[in-house]
Amino acid sequence: MALHKTCIATLIGTAMLASGAAGASANDSARPWMNSALTPDQRAELVVKAMTQGEKFRLIRVDFGNTDNGHVMAPGALGSAGYGPAIARLDLPALQESDAGLGVAKPHKLGATALPSGLATAASFDPAIAYAGGAMIGGEAHRRGFNVMLAGGVDLVRDPRNGRNFEYAGEDPLLAGVIAGNAIAGIQSRHVVSTIKHYALNDLETDRTTVSANIDRAAARESDLLAFEIAIATGRPGSVMCSYNRINTVYACEDGWLLNDVLKHDWHYPGFVMSDWGAVHSGAKAALAGLDQESAGETFDKEVYFDRPLRAAVASGEVPQARLDDMARRILRSLFAAGVLDHPATQSPIDFAADRKVAQRAEEAGAVLLRNHDALLPITAAQSVAVIGSHADKGVLTGGGSSAVQSPQGNAVPGLPPTAWPGPRIYQPSAPLTAIRQRAHGTVSYASGEDIAAAAKLATQAKVAVVFVHQWAAESFDRPLLALSGNQDALVEAVAKANPHTIVVLENNGPVAMPWLDRVGAVLEAWYPGAAGGDAIARLLYGEVAPAGRLPVTWPRDESQLPRPTIPGAGLAAIGLPPQGQPAQEIDYNIEGADVGYRWYQRQHLEPLFPFGYGLTYTHFAYSGFAPHAKGGKLTASFTVTNRGKRTGVDVPQLYVTLPGSKVRRLAGWCRVSLAPGQSAQLTVTADPRLLVNFDGKGQRWLRPAGDYQLQLGHSATSFEGEGKVELTATSWAADVSPAGTPQRCTAGRAANQ
Ligand code: BGC
């Protein structure tokens, strides 16, 4: 019978070849893994069976994909981060890998659409915004010929000075996990494998390749690892990128607890672990710990550990053949699961105008209005405006390093330091000044801000002054202080003195010191605003769209409030911030442990400048009828939210829970709702079960303690309107069982107008 079927298949194949409909069926019999009715696991298994040892060893390492660092680029590479040649005999496509989570970063000269910072997307508290952004950049990657995106940054913000915060999704594991997971799902919807990175605890950049992030393992499971766990469950990324740093003295890419025990065993992760670029220090040891693919070892590692050294280890039996097969299988499985072979990435035109709108919507949803004294904002069209500073006449700033995306129109402000890594410093050509001019009927003037007196004089001649200030941050270094660089504080002070209607727009990596805060009328946190940042900022300032973002990070008053007030060795000489002191070889994350961000502030009785979850808009909301429920271990809270102001706006009511015996609250769920003036909505938030448990290190299990769970409905992590208690019984789950049910964070009941 089987023989008969084979014969028919061969015949059909021959007939199709003869009739000119070449390929597919003939290939199907010779390449049974191309049968898309099979599961990704079955397809991967079939390929592994057909592979030679040499082909397996080729698959488990990729080369650097461009000409930086004196690397000779392979002919098939596309000029980006990573390249693994096609295996033609098996019809396996080349692996074409590009950074990163905010857009297709390379090659710079071709350009791509830049999303705003990851923190802007996180500030939207909107999974749909994250998914749309992911789908947009995944689509561009696919049309550039890339099939792997090095995206999904989800390291928690433990310090606002970390140089890569703009690539991440904030300080809260639930918010970060949901946002990064949706961004990953969006990327993979375009048949591009997404990574999630940097696994794990790469929460500072200073001396990142050797520093040891020290933390109690249970605390890690409840904080940084929880963000990864939630994002992986949400987005199912094909790959996890292990990070540069050590964890409790062990390199992340050779940490068997991190890779084998937690990721692959406890979380049942079926995809592959790739290394960061230059994060591999061994062959057999790393492979046995769970690393599946070495990235650009020929350029960044001491040697290509997954070539000669690993071949020897497999030949000697130190690394079992089954482990090598598992490495290949995991890579292939992820390619099949994302549809990389069924929907090959091919170079084709990109609709940049449409993609720019996606970036614009993300910025509009994620900019956070921090202050709006006397309803200075929105600006009215009749008002004259003095626009000042930060090259607002040319564009908006982008964070630096491997994730930096340059527009297809090029860098709007070329030549700023540093021009070498982690530069160039890139501006998106979306000028706020132009967008403001398009809206204002009165005079709009501009001053660069270099001459403070001239800027202040200009401000006296206008009804409102909009001062743009910036803070450039990048991969590979941390900023030593929260202060803005150069004379920007003096500029704001002078302009505010000259004009009581001064609005400050921040283009930055995150929280900065604002010594002038009380003397300005309004402050808009625009993060790094992305490809259409100028338009988005103008639309927000003029009220064409209301600010909707809520802070995904706590904003400290000053460095003394942080768990580690100093970062020895932080800085970058090329931008006038020479590193001070010797970098520490160990970072003590046990200081705050799992109490990252707002939990730290509560535990220490510290009042931040702005709390997590905080953000204003052009209206205000009230909550009523708060009613918590517990049924079958499921914890929900229902309430009514009403728009009490005169404009339509978005609210983000947040549900916080304090576990029995705990002193700190956790974000357990939220809603995001747009309401017209006077309109109400009845909402129900379900607490995510993964936030109702503690990790018991001794028993290696999740424990939900018995007792009263205090629930609070927050406008932010410190301002509540509605609270209550419910009782839950004790339950436990083994470490390899997630307490998660089907997360359904927010459901809406009746909406009503008053
Ligand atoms: C970064 C990664 C990036 C890789 C490839 C590394 O320096 O840490 O995030 O994906 O380079 O460019």
C-alpha cells in the first residue's frame, strides 16, 4: 500500500514537471518536511533525519552578517546582524537575521520605519498597539529578505540609567511580558522568527560582557524571569537570546539552570537558544547547558566554539549526538512554526507611508503627559509659538546601538557624536517644527537653543514656548546620572522665566532629573518618538489626539532613591561623559530582589516624582462601585469608570493586589478604555494568576498563600479609588506547571452616557 502511494506521488510529480508546473510536488516527495499538514515538530524531525553531520554543524552557528569589525561579508548575506548559508541540498533557506525590536536596523543605508521606544509602546498599556508595531516591522523585515528578527527586548527596568531601557518594556513583569509577547506575536505573524532577549538580567550595560548579576533564584523567577515567562507564553518566540552577563557568577549562555532547567524544562520551551554576539565562552559546556546556536563567533568570540571544539566534543561522546540533533531540531522547528519555509522572505517593495502611520499611532498611544498646569495644553491654533531646541526643526532623536533604525530618507541630523559605535546618533526626519507650523495660525518661530539668551528672547515674543530637550542613550553604556546633558536645564529655566506658558517635550531613554519642573506649565514625555514622531507630538500638543500613555517605569526624584545610587564605571567618553571609577564585577540585585520599580518605592516608603502607571490627559476619570470577587481561585474586580471631563480620552484603570503576608502591591491586570465626555463603562479585570503566587525555592514550586488578598483600583501605583479584600485558599503548582489560566485581562459590560 505504502509503495503504491509512493508510486502515485512520483507519477504526479513527473507529470507536473512535464507540464511545466515544476517543483512543488517533486520536492514534496523528496522533501517530505515541506508538507505543511505536518506539525513543526514532525517537519523538523524529518529534516534532522536527512541531515549530514556537517549540515547540522553548519546550522548551529551563524556568521556576522555585515562588514563591521573588519568582517568579510559572505556573498549571500544582506548586510545585517547574522547570516547562516542556505543548505541547498535540503532546500533550507539561508538564515538572514536582523536587529531589532524597533525596526529593521540594518543595512542603515536602505532605511526602514522606526517605531518609537519600547517604553512608548509599553506606556500605551495596549497589547494591540504592540502587536501592530511587531507586525509592521516584521513585514518590513520579510520584504527585505530577513527571516529572523532579533527583537523582543524584555529585560526589566531596574535602573532608569540603563542605556538600553528604550528597547525594553518597563519595570513590571506583567506589563512587560504582555507588551513584548504581543510585539513578538506581531513579528511572527509575518513569517519571521522573533527572538526574545536578553535572557536574562542584562539590566545594566556597564561592563555587560563580564559583570555578574547576583540575585536569589526565587526572586529572579518572580521578576525578570516572570517577564520572560509571560512574554514567551504570549508570543511564542522561535528563539531566546541568552545575554552577555553572568548570573550568580555563571555566564548566561552556559547556565544550565537558566537554559535547561527554567526555560526548557519548567516552561516547556520548544524553540532554540541563540547567543548574543560575543556571549559564548565554551563549546561542550554551553551546548550541555542548553545553548543551541552560536552567533557570529568568528567575529566576536575567542573562537567558534560550536565548530571545531564542539565537533571534537561530539566525536568523543562528551556531548551526546542526541544533543546535537536536538539543537538542529529546535532551530528547524522554529523556522517551520513561523512559516519561514512556507512563506519565504523575498525582497519586495515596502509601503513606507502606511508603516509610518503604525509608528505614529504607537507614539500617540504611548506619549505620557506628566504635567499640565492650568490646562496649558492643548495649544490652540490661534496661539503664536516659539519652538526651541533639540533640532526640532529637523527631526526627532533615536536611541543608539544595534537597534537604531535609520529612515529611508536618511539621518536628519548627521555627524553628531559618537560617529563610531554605539553611534551613529540618528534623527528621524519628522520635524516637530514643520508639524506645528501646519497647525498654527499664529506665528511660529524657531531657536536652536544653543544661545540661551536668544532662545529666551524668542520665547518672550510668543504666546507659548515649546522647549524640546533630549537625552541620547545607547547600547553598551549607562548614563552615570539622571541629569540632562549640556546646558539644557539652564535653557529650560531661562525660557520658563521668559514665558509662563512653557511646555517641555522630552525625547529620552526614560526618567531624567527635571529641576525646573515646578516652573514650567506642561511636560510631555515623548520617549524616542519614532518615524512619525514630529507629527505625533504636534497632534498631541494641539489636542487632535489626547495623550493616553501611562508610565511603565517609576520616575525617581533623584539618584538617592534608586536601589543602587551609583553605577561605577558608567559613561561614554565620546559624548563627554567619561566613565568614573572602575566598573563593578558584581551587581547586587538582591537589594531590591523581586521588588523592582514601584514595589521598591513602596517597600522603602519612598515617594517618587511620578509613580508607575501615572499619566494625565485632557480629561479626567472617576471610578465607582468597586466590587472584588473570588471564585474557584479566580480573582476579579468589577467597577464603573466615568469620563468626568469635557473631552474624549483614554483611561487605564489598574488593578493592584497585595498578597497575604506581603508589604508590596503588584499590578495584576488593567483595562484600557476610550470614553466620550460623560460616558461610563462597566469593566471587569481578572487578576493574572501568575501574579498571585510566590516562588518557593526550597520546594521548587509556585505557592498561592491562604488568606486575604487586598485589591486596589489605581489611577497609578500610588493613587487609588476603590479597594477591598477577598479570601483565597492555599494552592501550589510544581515549577513546571504554570498557574496561568486563559488570561482575559479586561472585559467590558454596558457602556452608558450620563
Ligand atoms: C546586542 C543584541 C543584538 C546583537 C546583534 C548585540 O550587541 O546585545 O541585542 O541583537 O548585538 O546585533
